[in-house]
Amino acid sequence: MFVRIYLYFFFLMVGAVVGEHFLPLTTPWLGAFLVDLWIAVIWFLYDARRAYKILDWIKVGHQNGPPFLTGLWGEMGERVHKLNRLHQQELESSDRRLMEFLTAIQASPHGVILIKADGKIEWSNKTASDHLGIDLLRDREQIIGNLVRDPIYQSYAASNVYDHEVVIEGHQSQINKPLRISLQLFPYGDGRRLMLTRDVTALEQAEVMRRDFVANVSHEIRTPLTVLAGFVETMQNLKLNADEQTRYLMLMQSQANRMQTLVEDLLTLSKLEGSPMPSGMQFHLVEQMLKICEDEARGLLSALASNQEGFKPHQLSFDLSPLSLGLEVAGNKAELISAMSNLISNALRYTPAGGEVHVSSQINEDGEWLFSVQDTGPGISAEHLPRLTERFYRVDRSRSRETGGTGLGLAIVKHVIQRHGGELSIQSVLGRGSVFAYTLPKSRLRFTVAQNSDTQSEQSVA
Ligand code: ADP
């Protein structure tokens, strides 16, 4: 700045001296004045041109560096450029933070919508758009109340009381595939609102299942309990002879047994749900487990025979394919035996006397263990098959109760098999019979070589 003033006055002085000595005018002062005026104009034009260069550079958005200028204007250009760069960096970093923040909200399993004070959508993440059927591009700046037409939401939004959430039908809800969305509004800023949405379909279904389960258990226990209480009352009020007493006591025992079996099955299910996954290191010989199941099945057959006069026993056969000889399975032995026994006892209980039940253990083409129970019983029609493993689901309630069923057997089997990484399959033809089978993965199998020899070497199939 000082250099600039100094130079300006220096040129004025030079101009005054030149004018005074060389301009042949009336007075030497007039010559000095005219030359100074001329120098001042040139100086002004030169300076204005430099100033306009800076101004033009600022006007076009000064993306590139400032024009090359010395002196005051050059320094001013440099400083503006530096400030501008700083400002640009701050903008970029806040843009980046905003993008990171929005990306994080996009990744959230919950839906988020920002609503302006006038009710227009400012921003929405994909989850919220899917929940409510909002098109991210088309519906920005649309009034949210025009898009979410559910009356529950409409009255909630109008109430201005947002201390609770409401549940509405989701955008793609169908009768056979309902979608339930919970949403809540949170006011913030200047009349703005934040809407959070989440899919509560599974939660609601679990709640319905819990309620059904409690109702089913109460019903299952209440029935034998009522019968039992009736017998007790009869025995208290009536004088019964010894035969009648024995008969009543037997009936009471059967109801008590029914309740006991139900409680045992319920405990088994709850234990299965709460216990850790079965070990993959403890191996059990399939032949041994089959032997235990066969003994149990023969016991059940003799019990059935002793309960019914003229009972024609089932033809029960066990088949161990040569490939599955020496097979060992890793897992929980008690659970596996209970799954196998459940399938065998179902086949015996539901197949009329004299029918055939065939149990087999094989290795399938994928190298998995395939355990199957085939019967020549009544069969099950196709519409029941998908629901058979639901708790308390029965095709024929009276037959199930008659044979001491609880409606929990297949639920237990499915649970056990899933815990061991396997799959349960059911095939049935009405009037012809059924095949209940499961597979367990290769990773849980191994073979003990030469069971009857002294060699103890083991060979894994996994
Ligand atoms: P339950 O204790 O009543 O036998 P399960 O869960 O074991 O309960 O079986 C559910 C239902 O599936 C049974 O009530 C019965 O209607 C049907 N079911 C199971 N196994 C057979 C089978 N082998 N043949 C015909 N129906 C069967």
C-alpha cells in the first residue's frame, strides 16, 4: 500500500517537474498541473483495469486461481482465493458428513422420513419408502398426508399428540401376506417432524402365536382336569362297588397320564428352545439308537395289543442299508432318539391294526443321513401337510386324543432336526399312507470302520 502511494506521488512529482520545464505555457505551474492531470488519468485507467480483472475473476465464480497481478490487487486476489479455498473445503467436508449421515440412515432397518412444517416430504430413506409406498424421486415435496391415506395415520397426524406409536397396514400388505407397520412422529425444529417406521409384522405374529399357545395349553389341560374332577366328585357322592371303583380309577389314571404327557412334551419343547446347539463332536452309533427305538416301538405295540381285544399287530420292519452300517451321527443322543421314536410311534398310532410300518436308515445321493418312517395308514390330505408341525395342530383331534397324542410330537421332531442342521419332509397320499423322513447333513456324520473287528480306526465322510 505504501509503495503504491509512494509511486503515485513520485510520478506526480516527475510530471510536475516535466510540465514546469518543458511545457511552454503562460505559467510553469499550469504545465505542471496539466502533466500531473494526464498522469493521474493514466494511473486511474491502469488501476481500474487491474481492479476489473479481479472483479471479473470473482464474478465468474473464481474456480481457477486469480489473474497474475502485482501490488495491492494481486495480493487481494490471492487472499480472496485462499479464503475461497477454505470455504470450499469446509463446504465439501460438511457435504461429506451429510452424505455419510444419510448413508447411515439409509442402512438403518427402520424407516426415516423428514417432514417440513407444511407437511411436505423433505427426505425419506428406502426402508420408509418401502413401508409406506413412497417413491423417493417422484414424491419428494409431496404432502405426506396425501400419500399415507390410512385413517389411523390421518387421525394420529391430526391429533398433534405424538407420544405413542400407531400401527397401520403396510404398502404391500396382502390378505395371505400381511404387512404391519408401526410409525411414530417426533416434532423438531420449526414445526418440522421426524417420522420413524418399523416392520412389526413378525412381532404381531409372535404375539398372536403366544396368545394361541396359552389358549391351547389351557384348553388341553382343562379337558382332562374337568374329567378328573368329575370322577372325583362321583366317587365322593356315590357308593360304588369294587368293579366300578377300579374302572373309575383307571379312567382317572388315563386322564392324569394325558396331562403328564402334555406337561412332559411342553417341557421338552421349552428345553429345546432354551438350550445351546447340539454338539458337533459327540458321535452316536445309529444302529444303537435304532435298537432303542425298536425296543420302544415293540413295547408300544404290546401296550396297544393289551388294550384292545383281538388286536392284530402291525408289521414293523427296520432296515439299515449297507451304506449306513457303522454310521455315527454327531449331536444330542436323547433328542435324536426322541425325534426317531416320535415318528415311529405316530406311524403305529395312526396306522390301523394289521398295517405296515417300515423304518429305514440310509445314506442319500448327497451323502446325508436319511431316516424315514413309512406307513400304510390313513394318509393326510395335502392342505394339512404344511401345518402338521405347528404346535397342537391335528388332522383328526379325536384320533389323536384316543391314542394319547398331545399335538406336540411333530413340533418337537422339527425342532430337533432343525437344531441338528437337518430337514424334515412329509409325503402322504390320502387313503394310502405317509412317509415322514428327515436328513442330517454330511458334516455331522462319520463312519466307524469294521464295527466287529478290533480296529478302532474312524473315517470321516464330511
Ligand atoms: P399327536 O400327538 O396328535 O400325534 P403330532 O404332532 O405328532 O401330534 O402329529 C400331528 C398330527 O399329524 C396328528 O394329530 C395326526 O393328525 C397327524 N399325523 C402324524 N403322523 C401321522 C401319520 N403317520 N399318519 C397319519 N397322520 C399323522
